[in-house]
Amino acid sequence: MKDPATLPSLNALRAFEAAARLRSVSHAAAELHVTHGAVSRQLRALEEELGVTLFERDGRGIRPTAAGHRLLEATSGAFAQLRDCVAALRRPARNAAFVLGCPGSLLARWVIPRLQALQRDLPGLTLHLAAQDGDFPPRLEGMDAALLLGQAPWPAGWQVHHLATERIGPVFSPSLIGAHALARQPLEALLSYELLHTRSRPQAWPTWAALNALDPGQLRYGTGFEHLYYQLEAAVAGIGIAIAPEPLVAEDLVNGRLIAPWGFVDTEGSWALCTAGNGDDPRVDALSAWLQRQLA
């Protein structure tokens, strides 16, 4: 008889943790880069070894039983501690580059123009900037931190440093046809214009409309762009009206390249500096404080 204190195989526990967390054998197989059959075999072997049923069917997926929930709580915590420990052991020396992931539009329009100030204020921080468009990986693999615009719920395991509330508003160039007349009209006038928009932030215009008591269903969309950066460049060129986070267009408003006659409104989103795990890297706190000052 096997000693009750003997642990099952690590592969079986990894397969179980992924399947229980994702509620899917197929998704677990994809995450672990193995076949569906391999995960199923590991789960069956684990149930046989423990002598309990760990899963039950839930529509097309699966869900943990009471015993499964108990094991999931233990394995998820254990694997999280292992990941944090391994990451700490692999972490380069503090004077090595700090890898900051950032959406390309934020990188181009906000971070890069402030790099000289960052280097002056935090001379001990060697920064490596990594453009990340689309969803960030759940554990921020390859990054020490991510600077982004987002809102709760955040991915499980992330440590989120709130930097500033997101503020958005319509902007357009003084060279836009009819710009001066439009700037004197109430914001309802935008309902008769075709608006520039992006695939990366499709919720921006509807959010702004709802916050200003306008019906989002009455918005009319014109030219679309893959990323916010291109939408704002089109607005600067006088092509149309864009929706933008205030910090990304602050310099354009100051130098008159863009105008924002209706101002900006707070959303439920925020600028955030995010890390994965429970790291104790002091560079994160220093960078977070600097970013807060810049956004204030």
C-alpha cells in the first residue's frame, strides 16, 4: 500500500490544477502544450490514486467536486509559491534592465516623450520598453511590469498599482472642416458626425456617450483604425473627431494641434502599473510613484 503522505506526480497535479482552474480539459491541454488525451489520462490516474472523484460534468465543460475544490485550493497556492520562488531565483541583478510592457499607443504618445525625465529622476533604473498590443499574457511572461489602461476585474494573481483615473473626451484639429463652428455647439452635435474609432478600444465612444447622457446607439462611426495611435494621428491631420485619454493628447492641446471643447470625463477605468505574483522589486514602487506624479 502506498504511503498516504506520498505525493502524486507533479505532472498529474499540474494537469489537475489547469483543468480545475480553466474548467476545461481542452483548455488545460492547450495551456500545458499537451494533448487532450494526455490530460484526461493524468486526471483519471490522479482520481484512482487518491480514491476520490475530482470532477463532474458541467454542460460542455467540467467543474471540481467538493474534493476537487479542496485540492485546487492547495495546488493553486503551491504552484503560485513555486512560480514566485523560481522567478526570484531567475531574476537578474537589480542593475539589469527592467522590462516594462506597454500598449504601443501609450508607448509612442506618452512614455517615449517622457523618457528623458524618467532617466533624470530615476537614474538607477535601466528600462527596456516592450510594446504589447492585444491582451497581456496572464502572468506577464517576459515582463517585470505592465503599464496599461484597464479596469477591474484584473487577472488573478496581478498586483495592481493604481496611478490615476482614466479621463476621456472627444478631440479634433482646428483644421477639421467646420471645426470652429462645431466647437461652439453642444456635445449632442457629435451625433450627426462620423467618428474616428479603433478596434483596440471599441468601448471608448459608447462609454463617453453614456457618461454624458447620450444614447450610444445614436453614434455614427466613420474611419476605423487598428490602434489608438493611428486614430489620434488622423485627428491631428484634420481627418475627423477622435476619442482619447486626456494624458495622451495633453501636449497636442497645449500646442494647439488638437482642441477638446467639451473637456474630459472620468471613467471606471484607470492607469495602472501591474506585476504578476508577490514580487518585492523596489524598482516597481519607485516607478509607480514616478508615474503617479507624471499623471497628476
